[in-house]
Amino acid sequence: MEKLLELEHAQLGYRKITVLNDVSLSINKGDFLGIIGPNGTGKTTFLKSVMGLLKLKKGKIIKHTDIKFGYCMQRDFLSNVFPFTVVEIVLMMRTRYSKPFHGYTNNDRQAAIRSLRYCGIEHLANSRFYNLSGGQQQRVLIARALSLEPDVLVLDEPTIDLDVKGKKEILYLILKLHREYQLTVLLASHELNQVINYADKFLFFADSRCFGIYHKKELSSEILSKIFGIDIEICHFNNKQLVIL
Amino acid sequence: MFNFWHEPFLRIGLAVGLISGLLCSLIGFFVILKRVVFIGLAISQIAGLGVVLGLMVGINPYISSFILSVVISIFFWLYNTERDIPRDTVVAFIYLISAGLTTILIAKNPRVEIYGFNVAAGNLLYVTTGDLFVSLLGSVFVLLLFLYFFRALVFISYDRETALTSGIKGAFSDFLFYLMLGIIVSISMRISGLLFVFASLIIPPMTAFKIFTSVNRIIIGSLFISGISVISGFWLSYTFDLPTSPLIICIYGLFFVIGLVINKICIC
């Protein structure tokens, strides 16, 4: 497996606050990594540090290649006041490539429409973002990340506040992108049960600690119970895994 | 009815008022998008202090106002939102201190006492061709910056973190925004007054938000509201012998009420 990036004894946090200590791991090209942990345990801090939005407090990050990150932030943080259309939101990601004093090029528009089509929302291109449902908004954010043609798709709680159907559709879309484009995916979620049948590998955070990366096959009731400090059972049903609390 | 158009000083006043109103409304879109409304107020107050200081020590008030506005704008740009004292609190502190200092300087110095009312309310009827020249120069510079970095500013103002991951230089874009804000406020404060500048930053874009539902329409609508308000304010001020800037602000308010009604009836 080709290594994309490595963290060596990294200390992650903001200013005086240390969120995670001594994180050492490597992420390979083509990984689908589920980053799991309760709220406030450092999932977003980890993602931001990996993308370079936050500087490491200690340790180092080694990027083996020039990585383009397609970031889908938590959609709750976006203002719903501004009347941007879906295509305007997606085109924002092409700003870096657009020429000053000129409109977006045809290439930019095509990339935006292609991404929307892939996410199944081309018909919503001219709709107002704030009029869409949570699931549709999440698809727009994924389309926006895709329009950058990223090496790594980074998603922060993409299924939060979605109904069961919405959660499944979004996770299925991400899995499809991972499989068809061999896209490396980093997905942060506090719901292990939702992600367990989609990701290949899991990185666990709990109590300000990083418990390292586990392959899906390595997951066991003992390991999860030890990490989260409560009784957790993993059952197998129709080739799928169920997490029972 | 339009006798005022024949008076040269009124024509210059109208031109400068229009430039100030339009520039403030243009940058006002980003002031609202970035949620830094009170930074606009604090910079306006600091610019007022700059005008008073300039008059007091005998240097060109444009220069003193420009220096103070840009310095404080850069301070706000550098001030990290994650510091111990929240930025909102620091903004309020700077506003209050500069307002207090301005009042003391006006009260205790006969050279600037006469200017006291103008700091708050402005005096658009006593502008000179020099003021017009400075306004034009500043507005061309700001307009070029605005058009050059428009998309990057929209992205960074709407969704900063994603913009940064896409390769937009966030610190530079923020710097440009605060620089433009500082320049616009310092140009406008000298002649238009605190109330006019702050109102022009906020009310026309806010009204346009109520009426229009696309970014381009909001910006154009905001400019239109600002332009119409300034022109009609000038005419009414001349006709009924009323203070110009406060009258324009009242017209902004009227437009906002109309905007609310339109918003209730139909969305354009």
C-alpha cells in the first residue's frame, strides 16, 4: 500500500489546549478510514491537523505526496442566511482556479455539474441551498468537495441529524466514491454503528487518547469495550456487523 | 424642484455622498457575511477620532483618519478569535474608548468644537473638490481590489475552513477585507459622519437581503438602495433645510420597511 501521510508522536490541539497526545499512525492511498469517538474527543481536531488547518503542537506530519483534500465540514456550521444556489456553492471550490475579473470558465462549470450529477442532484443546481433538506445539503457539500478533484475526501460528521434513510444514502454515496474512484476517505463520526459496515479501517479516540488504527477484521467486543470503557458487543449478521451497547 | 443641482457645492456634496454611500454598501455585503457589524462601527468611531485628532494637531484629517482606521483594521485582522478576551469584547472596548476620547477632545478644544456635531452626523453640504478627488481616488482603488478578489472573499467569508483547504490564502483575503473597510470608512467619515457610514454599511445590504434572493442581485440592489437614498436625501435636505446624513439614514430605514413588506408579499 502506498503511504499518503504519517503522523509521528504528534500532539494536537488549539493554542494552550492539548486535545490529543502522542498520535502516531499512517494513512495509505485508497484507505476508507472511519474516525470514531464520542463528541469532543478530537475527531475534528485530528482532521484539521491532517489537512494543515491546525499546526501540530509537537511531533511531525510527513506527507509523501502533494495531497489535495476535499473537505466537507459539518453542515450545521454553514450560515443559512445567504441565498447561494447549489451551483454557486459547488463553484466556490473552483475559486482557486478562476481568473480575477473573469467569470468561472466552462471547465469550472463542467466540473461543478459533473460533481452534482455524480451525487444525484444535478436537477437541484439552481435551487437555493437553504431550501434543501439535510440529506440534499450534505450531497451538495460532497459534490463541492469532489469538484476540486481531490486525492482525499474528508468528511466531518456527514450523517449528523439525518434520518435513517438519509444516513444510509449518504454513506452509500461515499462508499461508491471510494470504490469507483479509489478515493481515500477520512470520515469522522460518533456513531460506530452507522459507519462500521462502510469503512475498512477505524481510528478510535476516547478520553483524550488515540487508540490507533484497527482493520475491520480486527474489531472485537473486547477491543471496543476496552476503548470506550463500557460493555460493547459486536455481532455478525448477513455478512454485516452490528454494534450492540 | 431640482434647483439644488445648479449649486456647485451641492453637486460636489452629492457626488461625494454617493461615492461614500455606494462604497459602504458594497463592502457592507461582506460585513454582514463575515458577521463583523460591530467592527464596522468601531472602525467608524476610530476614524472619527482620527478626524478630530487631525483637526486638533493641524494635520490633514484625511491622513490622521486614514492612518488610525487602517491601523485598527489591521489590529482586528490580526486579533485571533481564540484569544482569552473574545474579539467582540475588544471591539466594544475600542469603540467605547475612542468615543470617549473623541468627546473629550471635542469638548476641550475650541479648534475642533465646531466639528463636534459633524463627527456623528456629518456635513455633506460642505465638501470641497479636494474631498471629491480623495473619494474618487480611494473608490477606484477599493473597487479594483473588490473586483479582483471578489470570489475569494465570498468563499472565505462564507466557509473559511473549506476555502483554506481549497488553497485560498485566508490571511491575505482577510487582510484585504479589513484594508478595504479601513480605507472606505476613513474616506467617508471625514465628510459623512459616523451615523451615515455605519448606516450605509448595514442598512442597504440588510434591506437587499430582504428583497432579493441571489448574491449578485443583493449587491446590485444594495447599491441601488444606497444611491436612491443619498440622492433623495440630498434633495429633501436642500428643500426642507434638514441635516443631510440623518435624513439619508431615515430614508434607508424607510427602504428597510418597504423591503420587509416586499419580503412578506413576494420574494424576487
